[in-house]
Amino acid sequence: MIPAEVRAVVIGGGAIGRTVVEALRAGRIPGVRPVAIVDDQPLPDLGVPQLPLTEALDLADLVVECASQDVVAKHAAGILARGIDLVITSVGALADAGTEAALAAAGPGRFLLTSGAAGGLDILSAAAAQAPFTRVELTTTKLPTTLVQPWMDAETSARLAAGDQCVQVFAGGGREATRLFPRSLNLVVTLGWAVGDIDLVAVRLLGDPAATRTRHHIEADGPCGSYRFDIENLPSAENPRTSGVVPHAVLRTLAVLAGRPAGVV
């Protein structure tokens, strides 16, 4: 039975988490009330208490993770063990087989992956339930400067930082792509879950200085048919590594969980 009021705790006070808290406080999702925000760094006043995770969980019916893959790996199973549902935005954490297995075994709380920056996942999931896909490819294009990683050599980092030419930054499997670009390729795992197999997803990551929008091109083929999606999102003004639409995808997920879906589910 859906409670009359869902008490939500948000982990992460960055671009996504702040937008979610502000929207919930404004009543965008009736019946979902933000009761705390959790972050290791001091945050500006968002109108809800900033609490340590252990204290915040005492108040929660639902937790919304908007922080990092590391937070998911460290805390998700414990949250689920308390019977608290968890919405995950740092979906790339599940590319790690150990984390994926731990969450699959945890409960009685449920974990749910928000759609984030992608579309078309509903029909891919339906088609995969009919028959497994034989090929799934994702090509993502972002500004080169957003793709610089600590593990890169000096030459690669400098080339991306200069941002003066389009370069292929990565080509390979979905799990490796997510491990190497943890803040840029969460979509890989979301897509993998939609089609039922993360290891089936082949990834190309391009850095393009002309990319005023974050572009995702998805191709999937199988016994059910062939599917092609082109998605172009404006980057978040606060964090160009993510798309501005992501917090609004989170809010839509919360509306469905609270039994108040706004349209197609």
C-alpha cells in the first residue's frame, strides 16, 4: 500500500540533488516530502536539514542517490537491508559485478534505476523480454574538456583539455567504459539493464569541441526488430558532465513510485 506521504532523503547536494530537493519542496510531486539531505560538504540552506546518513535514514521511506558510484557501492545494500527503497542515479556503480550482486541479494527494500538522460528504454526493455537482443551499441558525444580523467597520460589529458578537435576517447565494452568514465557514462549501465545484459553493450565515446549538446545514439537489433534512437540533451549549467534533464527524470521516477504517474509509464 502506498503511504499518504512518502518521506524522501536525498544523498548528494550537487546539481541533481539540489534541483530534486527544491522541486519536492515546491510540491512538484504531491505526497513526496523531502526530510533531509546528506552530503560530506557543507551546503547552502535548501530548506531541509543536512544530516549524516545514519540519522537521515531514521526518517526515510525512500532514498534518492544523487552523489556518486562510490556512495552506491558503500551504502546501497545497507539502505535496502533497512527496508528502504532506493532510487539510483549513479547507475554506473552496477557495472561492478560485486556491487551488482550485493544489491541483487539485498532487501527487503527495492532499488530502482532512473532513466536519466536517455529515452526509448521502455520499448527496449519490452523487446528484450520477448527475445534477447543480438547487438546493442551506444555512441556518446560530449565536450572533450568534460572527459579528462585522472588516469590519463599527460598527452591525452592535454589534447582533451585543448578541445580543438573531435577525438575518439574510448571504444570497447560497457563495463570498462563505465569504470573509466564514472561520471560520464552511467547511461551505459541503464541501457544494459533495459536490454537485460550490460556485457552486450558496445560503447564509443567521442569528444567533440562543437558538441553544444550531449548526444547519445543508440542502436539495438534482435529477433523483435531494430531500434534507433538519437538523443541530444543540453548539459547542466552547473555540471556539464551531466545533462540538465536528469533531475527531472528523477522526479518522474518519484512520481511513479509514489503512485502519482504523470503520463506514460
